Amino acid sequence: MDNIEIQNLTSDVYLLSVLTPEFLEEVAARVEELMAERKQQDQSRQEDTRIEQRALELD
């Protein structure tokens, strides 16, 4: 094994050791939070667009 292979193997082992069920649950919860925030932002943008369109129609 050369040095790069050892480094890659060490990185892989470290990553696998970090991926505990608890960590994955935290990641999933954070992803859900971010998706909810994104959905709220999208809805807000859509409402802003509707308001702008109504304003243009009234002009």
C-alpha cells in the first residue's frame, strides 16, 4: 500500500465511524428544517409575485 491508499482507507474508516444512527438522525432533522424553510421562502416569493402582478394590473 502506498501512502495515498493508506490515507484514503483512514478517511473511509473515519467517515464510517462518524455515521452513527444518532448523527444520521441529526442530519435528517436538519434537512427537514432546511426543506421547511425553503418551502416557506418559496411560498413567500410566490405571494410577492402575485402582489406585484396585481399592482401591475391596477396601473
